[in-house]
Amino acid sequence: MDAPQPSARAGGVIATLAFAGTTAAIMQTLVTPLIADLPEMLHTSSSNAAWVVTATLLVAAVSVPVVGRLGDLLGKRRMLLVCSVPLIVGSVVCALSSSIVPMIIGRGLQGIGMGMVPLGIALLRDVVPRERLSPSIALVSASMGIGGGLGLPIAAAVAQYANWRALFWGAAALAVVVAALIWFLIPDVPAAAKGQRFDVPGALGLAVGLVCLLLGISKGADWGWGSGTVLGLFAVAVVALLVWGVWELRTSDPLIDLRTTARPRVLITNVASVFVGVAMYASMLVVPQLLQFPAATGYGLGQSMLAAGMWMLPGGIMMMIVSPLGGKLTNIRGPKFTLISGVLVITAGYALSMGLMGSAWGLMVVCIVINSGVGLAYGAMPALIMSSVPLSETAAANGFNSLMRALGTSIGAAVIGVVLSQMTTTAGGYTFTSEGGFRTGLIIGGGVALLAALVAAAIPAVRAATPTEEKTEAVSELEDAGVEF
């Protein structure tokens, strides 16, 4: 059973894990200010340069559930330290790169760092007092969004006023600080699933399925949705994931226990997570472009990359403020209520965007409202998951939930990208996204958020455990801790 920790120690653990998650998430938006300049910087084509972004996405998607399971098997503190190594090495490799191949390798290594988020969430269940658990989970879970919100303006400022390599040297320094904090402040908790074996075939099967699926989604617009390459990727993804699912149901120590994920409370939460990911990313794709579009278009606001990032910065800060408050709301009303509230706030933000998209101040308000909703929703989803899975599967289940959110952002990027590329207007010999295209993108974001609320409303309530079940659970937790009977 959970042993309460001294408050000061728990505070250091929470702060360290939130900082680790934010640092890992910053790596996702680190290169955004550099995208237009990457071909010249790396002496390559625009299509090749796009792999600098795609590589991080693919590696993160594969590594998050794998690292989560390894955390259950080998210990979460150990795997947090393991994740910090490629984060440091990858950042150094990127800082020293002058061509596309080492940059892609470095960005892939950085993607492994995203495994810190589900590991951190799961570790909180082991070391944080119960009364502080919900706000702590909410803060660490929201670090995925906080890192993205803070990373863009910081990266833009560094890229504008310093050499681009300083971005990656700074990322390496942050990763070193994270590793040091984990080493000194995170306690070594016994592995919850110690003695079980790691499912290598399951990890390989999931990797093949995810890479093919996400590669098809992220490159569909560039390669053509009806092209043989994209259709082939989707076909391989379907076959690989079906075979993987059959294997996971038959093996004794699966990478992800599909029977657990099929429980209505876990399954519906994961479905809602996909929709929340789509809803969150819609604004992250539309708002920066609206801010930076030339004012001559009549609807663009003519801001620089740095100015656009600064207008969006309050949204990231608000997510950091709201997340712990969402945890307290979870303690009072339950995580389902918090999740529904969060996605309804996101919906309200998109509704406001219809009237406020004509000014930078208006878009700042929109970002604050939407990110507040994201902070509530992101904090509630792990709480729903952890209340429904055994202690020995906490990290793996959270890793899978993080994967569902990442899948949502990938789908959101693909869908909104198609909308913005297809709904265009022409002026002065140039073709660019129309005002209707941007409005449609925002409407889709709001519609998906409303759909997420309907899905979340279907999450079943927690059934009260009988005395016999409570006794069985207590014995199971003691056995996980190494107590013999």
C-alpha cells in the first residue's frame, strides 16, 4: 500500500517530474522556428528537412509505451534516468549537426525523452501522499502541453537573437539538470511488476504498426492520400496491429494488457484522449498562422514568429496554473467531471475564436481559454486510467494513454493541414489559405472538443469495491512490494 512521504520530499518529487515532463515536451516544438530555414541550414531539400520533425514524432510514439512497461519491470526511477541519456546525447548531436542525417538521428534520440511523462505520472502513485496525488498527476500530465506552449516562444526568441545551435545546447543543459534532479530527488521505488519478462515481440509489432500508421498520417498530404505508398503504409499498419493484438492476448506477460485496456472505463478514456489531442492541436496549428499571416490579406495579423509566440505564451502559463486546480476539482467531484469540464472549456474557447480571431489580443484570450481546458482534461485522464488498472500496470497504462493523445495530435495535424491547404484564395499571383479555411479549422477543433465531451460522459462510474475485493487488492499490493505470505 502507498506509504505517505514527507511533504518537503514529495514537493521536490512533484517539481522534478513536472520539470522533466516539460523539458521533454519542449523538444517537440524546439525546431518550429527553424522549419523554414532547415533546408539551407542542413544543405538538403524541404521534403528531407521535414523528417527533422517527423523523426521525433515517430520515435516518441514507439518509445512511450515501451518505456512505460520497462518502468513497471525495472523501476520507474531507473527508466527516468535512462530516458535522460538520449535526451542529452540527442541534443548534443543536433547542436553539432551540419547535415540532415545526424540531425534526424539527434531528433530521434530526443523523442525517447517523451517517455518521462507517463513514467512520472505513474511514479507519483508510489511516492506522493494521497491528498496531494490528484493535483500532482494533473500538473505532471499537463507538462506535455505546458512544454509545447512555453517551448515555442522561447525557441523563437533564441533563434531570432542567437545562433540556432544555442537552442540545442540549451536543450542539452536542461536535460543534464533533469538527470541531476532525478538522481538526487527521486526515490528508488521497487518495480511493481518485478519478475515478469519484457514482451520483445509485442514491442516490435507495436513499433511496426505505429510507425506505419503515423508515417501515413503525417506524410499523407505530401505523398498523396491515394498514393500507393500511403495506402501501403496503412495496410501494413492494420495487419501489424491486428497480429500484435492477437499476440498480446495470448502471451502471459504482454507489453500492454489489452484485457485491461478493454475495460469500459479505460477504453472510453483512451478514445476521449484521441479527441482531446485533436482538439488541442487544432488551435496550435491555426493560431500561429493567423498571427503571422500578412496583414494585407485582411485577416492575417502580420506578427513575427517571436511576437506570435509571445501572444501565445499566456496560454501555456495558464495551463500551468489551472492544472493543479483541476487536480483539486478531481478530489472534490471526480476525474470524469474534471475531464468533461475541461473539454467543454476547450469548446467554449473555439466558440470565442469565431468573434475574436481578428486581433492578437483576441487570439491570446482564445489560447488562454483553450489551454485552460486542456490543462483540466490532461490532468483528469491519467487519474481515470490509474483508478482502473492494477499497480503493476500503472506506467504501461499511462504510456498507452499518452500514445492515444499523441495519436490525436497527429490526426489533428493531418486533418487541419488538409483543410488549410485545400481552402485557399489567390491574390497577386499567390495562393494561400483563405479566411474561411482558418475558420473551418477552428470549427473542427470546437466540434471535436464537443464530441470528446459526449464520449467522456459515457465513462462509467467507479464501482464501489466489496470488502473481499478490498482485501484482495491490499494483499496484491503487499505482494507487489515483496511481502511473502
